[in-house]
Amino acid sequence: MYVFASHGDYAAATLASCELIAGKLSNFATVTFHDPMGLADLIAAYEALFAKETDPANFQIITDIPNGSPANAALQFKHKHPGVRVFSGLSLGLALALATGTPIAEALKESQAIAKELFLKGESEAEAPADTAVTSTEKAFVPAPENTNTGDPLINVRVDARLIHGQVATMWTRTLNATRIMVVDDQIVQSEVQKMTLKTAVPGGVHLSILTPSGAAKRILAGNYQGQRVFVIVRNPKALQEMVEAGVTLKAVNVGNISMAAGAKQIAKSVAVTPDNIAVFDYLTKHDVELYHQMVPNDQKVAFNTLLKNKA
């Protein structure tokens, strides 16, 4: 079985377009990731499809991008089912190649060959405008040198249940020009699977620290990150309370994503809070931490406590 997984309806739309050309396909399925889903929801979706596969060795997941939540969840799923193969780069060209029986290694090559500029008959590639050439001249993302930040090394603090995923690995890390991502979580420190997934997802050239709240506080207070641009991410806001209790000063926290859970109340498209979460946010507010909600850099900041009051 080939499983197409994506943010939003891209996977389903790709399969629908493929079937429009190739006809109904019986060994293809899709997984759609949307708010307020979390990694556990994605893994459960993979498990449900895997249970239907008569030959587990043929179960292959193809995600849209390599470091997004569908891919991160697929890697965790693969750890439980080592025979599963995980790929990224889902496209209609790739789907069509697979639909016609092309082995996936060859299908990947074929889909890459499709990605090129097309020319009119008689028009040469040399005549193409410089800004449409296939090879981009845009500079690759290079984080700022670690010795350029003379202020607070914690340039951004974010609550995000998905941790390092597409929006974080590309948009936020680039916008912040972060030189280090610091994931703070007691459980992840003890999980080799989750640590492996995070190491796979972190952007090239960016350092990664995976620490407990106490370990993070100790290193921050010791000045270990002076001169760096550290992007702190937690999946549970309680970790931030523990850091503040240990003496770390947090100026502001972006509550970007908290997945739906039992007893939770959805207050924004990507945020659902439990009574325990609210107690933590009350604590942070009393300790002069600005709380706001901003899913992606282009979104306007919204006062988080206003969201809480409006949904009370």
C-alpha cells in the first residue's frame, strides 16, 4: 500500500488527480493532517491503514515535505514497524509513476525529471528570463554567526505540540535567523525515537539541544548560550513554568499550537487548552510574561489572554 500524507488536502487531491488519469487505484490511501491534530493522531491514522495491509513489507508512506508533522509522525511509526519505508516529495508525477507500476526508487527519479521549465516549440532554454531559470540564485539560508547576538540569547519561546515541523523548521527558523533550536521536555529526553525524529527534522546548519526544564534552566543561567540566537520550543507549557521557577526570565511566549485533548477547550484554530494549561498561563502572566498567539510569522500577533477571556 502507498500512503500519501500531507498538510491539508494536498494528498487527497493528488490521489484524486492521479485517479482521474489512471483510473481507480485499490492500493493507495491518504492521510490528511489539519488543526488541531497532533502527532499521535497521525500515528493512529497510519496504524489504522497498516492494520488493513496484508503484506506489511509493502507499506510505504510518502509525505509532502521532509520535516513536517506527517513525516515526523511517519518516522516514529516506522520505529515500531521497521519494515515500513518513508519518503517525502509527494507530487502528481510521482503518484502517476507509482500508479503505472514503476518501483518507487525509479518513480522518484522520474518525478524529479518532470520538475523543469517548459518551453514553446522553437524557444531555447537560453532565452528564458534569468529569474525563471531552474537553478535558483537565491542565497541558501545561513544562520547568523553565533557571536553576533549581544542581547538575550532566547530570541523566541514557543509552545508547539508538534515541536519541529514544517512551519517551525522553515518559516520560523528562517525568520528568526535562529542558530539553535532548544526543545525542552522531560519525556523526550528519555525517548531515543523522539530524539531521532527531532534530529532528522532540524534544519541544516542549526544546532539542536534537547533538555529537561531543569537542564535548560541550568545552562541558560550559566550563560552557555551567550552570543547565540536560541529558539526555545516546548510542547507542554508546564515546562516554561518550571524554567521560570528555576530563575529563567522569559519576556514573551508564543502559544502557537496545543493539540486537542480530553477536557480541552478550543480557543483558536490550532490551540486547545485544558484547565491545567490555563493554570500555567495564569502563573506566567503573574510573572510578567507576555503571552500571545501567532501561528506563522506573517500572522498578526493576538493577545493570548484575550483569546482565553473570549472563550471563557
